[in-house]
Amino acid sequence: MPSLQILMIASEAVPFAKTGGLGDVAGALPAALARLGCGVTLAVPRYRGVAGGTPLTRFPLTVGGRTLEVGFVEHPLADGARAVLVDCPELFDRPELYGVGNADYPDNAFRFAAFTRAALEFAARHDLHVDIVHAHDWQAGLAPVYVRTLYANHPELARAALVFTIHNLAYQGLFPPHWLPALDLGWDLFGIEGLEFWGKVSFLKAGVNFSDRLTTVSARYAKEIQTPEYGCGFDGILRRRADRLVGILNGIDTAVWDPATDPHLPEPYDADRLDRKRSSKRALLEAVELPSDDQALARPLVGMVSRLVEQKGFDLLEKLGERLLALDASFVLLGSGEPRFQDQWQALAARAPSRVAVRIGFDEPLAHLIEAGADLFLMPSRFEPCGLNQMYSLRYGTVPVVRATGGLDDTIVNWSPRTGRGTGFKFADTTPEALLAALRKALEVYRDPSAWRSIQLQGMACDYSWDASARHYEKVYENAIRARTKRP
Ligand code: ADP
Ligand code: GLC
């Protein structure tokens, strides 16, 4: 089979832009596919502050009667993989990716529809010989619809097989239906089998209904989203399309997340030099202005790097409140999100300034130092499609305490003193009490250095690199191509 040509469309990708795991995934998957011999063009918006690259072309693009001047700038990613940044300052030269604070930009429907259109138009004009259009999350959800409508007669794009990846079903790209004409979408698409979702247009539903194959980012989440509890209203649709849905666990970028080479750590370490992890702990305590004397170094340190939202279990932590302070542990939290959770953690830090440190914001170097310097990493998510931080933690010898859901359940093995096997601590119930019990158990085992070291080493031996996942995607692409040939 000749090498597959893939047009990947994602609203964020490292190193250009990132607000969460999608950025990590879209930044790493193209290179992993290229290592298998695929040719990948990744389209990403050119947001504010992204410089460099080679200008390829510019052309006017008309969307819903509005003409935009769009440029395309190439950045090589790896041999066989490149990013093409879609440059349209009036849409993307803004302070943030999706909105300021907790308010989305009011024209996000237009911004991401136009971005998707630009990506497809670029492929259409440049003879990319695209075999696969692979769109990620709601921002790119219209790609399969546009391929099947606006490009239905294009000699190449019309033949492309369509793959859509759900990174988070809770973000559905819902907009009032009056947007349809402004996005060149016909009213015939506004039906239950099309884009309509409870009276609104859903970009996510577009991706789900018009693609040949659907993937999500862990096997467990692929099952969960077919249930009413986790389906966010999509469970029925997904059950009907279950034969084309698969879960593929994300990999991690093992070059970026490697304690042996991480430039953000004071001293490198690995499984053979695990004692050196202590200098990261000291550096972290100093960086967040917690005491770093021997007593503080001996006390277990719980790290968190997260969006502060209910998905991540912050309401469970909120209910625990000061009960957390009764534990013999210190806490470092980095993140931003809902004001109520920011306030709660800042209040905890004010109450126990020697044991709780909070940094509100996005800080890549500090995220690395937390992964290295903490003893435990807490992810009490209500749902977690995949989750990357627990995999980074495993690699850094930082023991995850997680709720058994989605990718957290698929990647962490609960410690069993009986068998001596395990890489972390898991709890099942979505209750503050279950969370507290798991933390207590972890802190108890922490006092047994040989058990703790065994958990650390088992975690560090796990392999969650991208290669296996990329092979899985390649299979999905082949299946999508077969499905495409059967489509009318
Ligand atoms: P999600 O995409 O749901 O937010 P993931 O675990 O998949 O969760 O990915 C989150 C990614 O974003 C990780 O790479 C994590 O380190 C990073 N991240 C999240 N919040 C911050 C922050 N405040 N500062 C730096 N990195 C962050
Ligand atoms: C989403 C999910 C997260 C996943 C990430 C990358 O943001 O919330 O669990 O790891 O996408 O797939």
C-alpha cells in the first residue's frame, strides 16, 4: 500500500498553541505517524505570538458571503510531517485561543468553521492527494460535513476517508441555528441525523455523524460515552455508531517528558538514580515558597496541574475543604479555571501557608517541576477521556492517585500489597469520602519506603510512548478507507 497522506485539522498543537491535552496530542501524533511512513499535513490556526515558518501561499476565502484574506505558513515537524498554520489575523490574532476568562469569543462558530474551510481549501488547491481527513474535537467538527457538501465534486477531496477524534464529549460546539447560512451550511443539515442537537447546531455532532470512523482517546472512555451517565446526551448517537467507534490511548512525548533530560529540573534522574528526585522536590518547594527544611522534605508532597473545573473533580476537593489540611501532606496546585475553585484553593493556602501553595495560571516549566518534585499526583476526575498528567507522573516516579475512569482507569494499576503489583492508587466512587480514603491509603504506603519505591519503579517502567498508538491510528485509517469505498 502506498504511504497514506493525512490532512489533520486541530485547533491547537504544541509547540504553537496549547490549552490542554489536545495540544499535546496534535503536536505529537503527526510525527509518530510519519515514523510509520505516513505523510501528514497538520492544519492549526496561527494564533497571536507564533512567529517564523515559511509562507506558502495566500488567497481570499469566502465563508457565508464574508471574504477573508488567508495566508498559510509552513513549519516542519519531522521527516514526512509538517504543520501549516492558517494565518487570518482578524480571527486568530487575539489574546487567547477560545475566549478571555470564562467567556468564549462570540464568533467562535465562524472562527473555527472558517479555519476548517481554510484547511480543506488549502488541501484542495495544492494537490495534497489526501487519503484521510482527520479532524479533532468540535472546533474541527465541520470538516467531514464540508468534504461531503462543498467538496462533493472535488476530484480528490471527495474521495478522502473521514476520521473524527473525540477528546472530550463535554465540549460540543453548540451555537444558535442562525449561524447555518453564515457558515455555508444548508438548512437540510439541521435535522436529528445531521447537526441539530436540542434546537442548536452542534459542531461535535457534525463530526460524529458525518465521519467514516470515530475514535476517542481511551478504550474505557469509548465504552463510557455510550452510557447516559457519561454520554452528555450523545450516548444514543454513539451507541448507534458503536461499530465505527474505537478508543486509542494517547501516547506521551517521551522526549519532552523525560526526567533524565528535562531542562526544567535542577538535576536529571531516572530509575537508577531515583534519589536525585529529591533535588526536584527541594526546588519545587522553593519555587512555590513553601518551607524546604528536612521536615518539609520528609513530608509527602501532593501535586496537581489541571484546569480547575468539575470534570477534574475540583468540586469533590471543595467538599473536602479543610479536611485536606488534616492529612500529613503538603499540596502544590497549578492551574486556572472556575473562580470558585481558584478562591477555595487560595483560601486553603492562606489558612495553611506552610503546607499549601497555589499558582493560578499556565506555566509549562512549573508543570514539569511539579511532575518531578511531587511525591504523589492527584487526579480525582469525574470523567477523563485519557489524561496525560498521570502518564507524565508515572515516568517521573510520582505516584498517581486517580479516580478509576476513562484513561485514568486504563493507565493506572491499583497498588495491591498482597501481590506487590501496582503503579498508583485508584478509587471508584465519585464522592469526597472515596477520594479522601484513597489519599489516606497512599499516604500510609508512603511511610513504607520499600513499597513506595516498588510502586515508583513499576510506574517508571511503563511504556506509553506514541508508537503503539500511531499504529492503531493507521489501522483505523485503513478501515476508514474501506468504509469510504462502500459509502454512496
Ligand atoms: P485536559 O486536556 O483535559 O486539560 P490532559 O491531562 O489531557 O487534560 O492534558 C492537560 C495538559 O495541559 C497536560 O500537558 C498538562 O501538563 C497541561 N496543563 C494543564 N494545566 C496547566 C497549567 N496550568 N500550566 C501548565 N500546563 C498545564
Ligand atoms: C481532553 C481530555 C483529556 C485528554 C485530552 C487529549 O482535553 O479532557 O482527558 O487527555 O483531551 O486527548
